[in-house]
Amino acid sequence: MRLFNLVVQSYLLLLVFTVTPAVQAASGAQKVNCLRSCGNISVPFPFGLEEGCSARKEFQLKCTNETSPSLQFDAGHQVTHIDIDEGIVGITYTPRQIFIVEAPKQSGMYIGSMVSSSVQWVFANLTCEEARKNSSAYGCVDHYSACLGVTSADGNIGYRCKCAPGFEGNPYIPHGCRDIDECLIVNKCNGTCHNFEGGFNCTTCPHKTVYDPRQRRCTHINQSKNFLTGVSVAAVVLVVILFCAYLFHQKRSLAAVKKRFFKQHGGLLLLEEMKSKQGLSFTLFTKAELEEATGNFDERNVLGKGGNGTVYKGTLKDNRSVAIKKCKLISERQEKEFGKEMLILSQINHRNVVKLYGCCLEVEVPMLVYEFVPNGTLYQLIHGRQHPPGGPCVSFATRLKIGQEAAEALSYLHSWASPPIIHGDVKSANILIDDSYTVKVSDFGASTLAPTDEAQFVTFVQGTYGYLDPEYMQTSKLTSKSDVYSFGVVLLELLTCRKATNLQAIDEEKNLSAHFLLAVSENRLGEILDEQIKGEESIELIEHVAELAKRCLEIASEKRPSMREVADELGRFRNQSQHPWGQETSDEELRALLVGSPNACFEIELSNAYVSMNDSACLGVQSPR
């Protein structure tokens, strides 16, 4: 079963389909009698299913019928819907037994692993001004169409078409935009309505007439007086009755709803458990307390947002700063076991694990209250700034300290927590650094209770692309060795200062773990190491750490070390380091660690610590079936 079941389905990328200049010209006249649907999915122009039925071959889709009609975008990518008005194609990716997911169609259109995504497309990667210069290839062919410029986050430029206001339909075909008859819209005009192409006129009813909504025209007052009087009296009586009923039942209903949610989420069982466990530091917060702590969930207190929840910074009455996770979704299983699972999490007590203070159960979806860690993430420390020559840097000894403390936290979860817990989403963005520069492992949104017997269990695959265990991706069996693999990628980030994934790089360098393993096999380790550590530490010690990372990245999970072994080895490496942590740390190194500075970009990135950018699960520890 899943801990904080955030349902990692959103990892939503707004992507732009770019085409090369060589294919920007129209591919000729459209073929007649084209098939325009695949199963129950409409395939409007400029898309098509047959040669000559699309604006260009990049818009040609495939309709397969192996068991039932399926609209295919590309190998492994299935279309769920096409929205001409918004320029959106819904795509579902079906996991295959591959490690690196290739981008569909063109390099400008790509998708993460194991997610459903809405993909934005453009007719051509030209500006509207450039497109209009070539009238024969211009996509907005309807007389009432308009050109819209589109610019993606990575700088790709293109355009799409849309019907002008007052029209609807397909702007990519002649006579595709049809006039909207506003007069048919209820309450659009409380008077005499006259529709014309692109708009309508509404004339106020003449003197001694009133608009009759039943007949949708102006009628004389004496004809509708009795009707309107009756309607008015009935409406007033109904409003009074409803208002009185609302006042009478409001207080009792609110209390009943809170009680129902509290019981539904296992609150009664949790109370009994709390009474039996003396000295347990866990609080059941009320909704009113958390509203007060966050200024009624003021947007100014938002730390981060994800597809399944929002995290707010709050201050409790005892002046403790907390992070409050307000989730959107919860499964039926979590409704029954949430309180019990929160009690398990509350008993995790390790200096390198973020503390769970309590939760609120009297709301539809429970809210979690965590220790607030203000000074940013390991991701920010090694990727969040470009160090100038001679400027602040992070020593190799400091990196070993961070790596060992994170490994100690994961080892505790695997070996000493009762029951053991698999984190499920280990990455540099989920490793925090507090104001004393101590590591805090956070975000248990994808966490799972380890099985109590030898049998493994199948889970819905979730996590972050670039850190995912390939064996887990193929089998959907999550184990403690899946955390070991992900931690191996974190070690590579510490050694190389490179990101786990870089879609802008050449093919062999897009995935850090694949790039590292290739470099090691070709004796090119020095090429990908961070230049700073090569100059400050013996190459033998660095190679020992690299060898440990390589063992963590073994494809077969049984060949990987345990997190206890990883933590012990990193401890030995720290003892061998030329710069042990026990020595006085330089001011520059401390400033490099203190990433929670007024730097605005770091404050924004802090959200990664609480709301995973791949929309990881929001609630619930999962138990073995």
C-alpha cells in the first residue's frame, strides 16, 4: 500500500510540437473522403489517419484494431483526445521494457515515463507574421479564423489557428468556423434578441412590456402579470424557507460532517492508540487551528504546488514553524487506514528524517503537518547556482557528509523503523539541509511499508524519471533496493554536479546514470567528474565513491548493496578524506550550504521538498497485501 498516495499521474508537461522548415510547407491538396474517427475518438484536420488526409505527415496518426480501435501517436504513445480549439493532444504513454524513454515524433515533442500528459502542438514553427507571407501554406484558411502565436518554455515558437469570437468549429478547413447563435443561449438576452454572424443585438423590452423567459420574447404586462406575480411570491417563500432551514441545520450539519470525516479517516482508532502509547509526540489538529496558522491558507504562504496538493508555511500557537500539506485526493483504502498509518509515521525518530508533527482528520482529505526546514535542498546546493571562479563551493568532504547522512536516514527506514519503510522517491530535491547544515530526508509521498514475509508485492509505478530503478519499472515490484538505485544517482550528482536528466543534452548524456556507466566502462570517469573535487581530493578515494555508486546502479537488484552497507562505506570514506568534517568549515563553504538565502529562485525551488514536481502521491503508507 502507498504512503501519501499523491497519485503520480500529473507530471504534466506543456510541450510544443515543432516541425523543421523542410516540412513547413503544405503537403498538397487534401484527399477527399478521409476517415475522421478511430473508435470513439474524432480525428479532425489538420490531423489524419491516411496519407494525404493530414496537413503534413507529422500530423498523420495511426488507427490500430488489435483488440479494439486504438489511436496511436507514435510507438508506445496512445492518443486519448484531440482539441482543435485549444491546440491540445492527450497522450498516454505505455511503459515498455526500456531504460531511457525516447521522445515521440520530433525532438521538440517529448514525454516523461509512466505518465498521462496533455501535449500542446502548433501548426508550424513560424510566427503569425511569417506564416501569413506564404498564403499557400498558411493554416488559418477559414474566413473567420485568427492566428495565435505560441511560445513554449524552452523557446520554441509556432502558431495555431482559432475561430474568431462569435464563431466555433475548425479554422483549418474552409467554412469550418460556424456562427454561434447567441439567441439560443438561455438568459443571454433578457429582451428582443437578434443574431448575426459573429455576434448578436439585445434590445430592451418596450414600455409596458416585460421579457417572458418561457416564450423568450417581450409580452404585455397584463398578459404576464399573474404569472410573474405568482413566480415572485413563490420564489420569496422558497428563499425564506430555505434560509431558515439553512440556519437551523448549519451548525448541526457542520459538526456531523466533521465527525463523519474524522471517523472515516480512522480518527477513533488513532485516539485509542495515542492513549495507549504514553509520551507519543503526535497532535490531532483541527481545521480551525491550521486555518489560523496559515492565514486561512493565504496564497502568500504557499511553499509549493503540485497536481495533487499544495504545501503552505504556517506558524502554530507555540510559535513552531511548520509545513502543512493540503492534498486533493485520497483513495478508499486510505480512508480506512489513514489514522493508523499516520501513527506509524509519527514514530519515525531520526535526526536525518523530517519529523511528522500531526495531521487534521476532520476534513474530506486529511492534511499533514511537518517540521519546516527552511534552508533548501541538495538539488539547489549543487544545481541551483553557477559558482564563479574563486567563489563559494562545496568541498568533497562536505559532499561525503551529506551523502552519508542521507544514507543513514534511508538505512534507518529500511532496517530500524517498525515496520520497515521503503521511501520510493529518493532524489536530491527530497534531501533538505537545515540551519545547522544537517541532512533531512523528506517527502514520503511514494513510500511503502516493506512486506512482512518473503513475497514481494506489486505497486502502481511512480517516482521521478532519472532516479527510477529499471527493475522496478519493468516488474512494478518496489523493494528497498529500489531506494539503493535512486541513491546511487544522488551519489553521481554529488560527484559530477550534473542533473539526473538533461533532455537538452546529446543522446548519450541525457540520462546521468547511463552516461556514467558508459564512461566507466570506457575508462573515461575523469571526463564527467566535477573539476573542483578532482583538484582537492585523491583520485583513489573519488574512484572508491564512484565504484560504490556503480554497485548501487546494478540492473539486477540482488547485486546492489543494502543501504546499511552504503552508509558504512561512506563513513569509511569520510575517515579517509583529506578534509574531515570535524575541522573548522570555511565561511565560504558555510555560505554555499546556506541556500535558504534571500535568493528568490531558491525560495521558489523549495517547493520540491514538499510537493514533488512529478506530482507524487499525497497521502498514505501502503501495507503489503
